[in-house]
Amino acid sequence: MTTLFGGSNKGSGQMATTSDGSHAIDKSKVLAATAPGVITPMNPGDFGSIRSIPVVPAPRYFDREEADRLKELAKEKTDGARQSKRAYNALGKIEEADATVHKAHRKYEGVVADNELGKKKADGRLAKHLHTLRPGYARLGMGIEQAEQKADARISEIRARLTEAAR
């Protein structure tokens, strides 16, 4: 477009035009994770788990003190599990909200991209139309130049006559 209308894109911060069908869509950026620890097929996580106490490897007897400590620990872990479940539910809702915003933003960006193409098509149509007007302007310009030449010639004739008459 700059060759049609003059000007330059150098230093304007704009990306190269796509009039030749080229693109700057980097697949690795499109498919990159949104955060370092997010779970993806390329980063499946460590499949770790939580174990508050070691596994009892074989049948055994527990004494009263061990049973009391385990019962108290079980109460703490049960409450911790309840609070953890609440926290994970909240984290899940936050993730869903983030995803909703992310999807809405990408949809908006798609609308912007679609409309940018529409605007560029309109610009292209105008550029083509302006080119169809050029011959008409050239004819007008040539007509004005011819009128100017005829007027200059007539003025020269009048001057020549007046100069002869004055002698």
C-alpha cells in the first residue's frame, strides 16, 4: 500500500503487510502453555500424591497412646481435607473464570482480526477505484494544459499585434 500512496512503514512499529500471503503465526507460541506449571500433554505433572502417614506394611497391634495420637491426627486430617476440598473448589472456580475471560478475549481478538481484514479490503477497493480515476484526471490535466497553451498563444498574438501597431 505504501507504494500506491507513498509513505513508509519503517519505524512505524507496524508488522509487515500480508499482501503476499505471508504470516507471523508461530505455532509454538500459539500452543505454548499459559503458565509454567500448567498441565498439558507435554507437561503431564508428576502424578504425586499425598500421604500423611507411612503405609503399615504388615498387620500389627497398636497401643493406646498410638491409637489416641492416630485418632487426633485423623481428626486434624479430616478437617484439613474438608478445608482443602473447599480451597480446591475455589481454585477450580477461579480457573473456570480465568478460562472464560481468556476465551472471551480471544473471541474479541478474532473479531478485531476479522474487521481488520474487512477494513483492509475496503482500503484495497478504494485504492483500485482511485486508480480507475487516474485517466480522467490525466484527461482533465491535459485539457487544462491545452487551454493554457492556447491562451498563451493567443496572448502572444495579441502582444505581437500591439507591438506592431505601436511602432
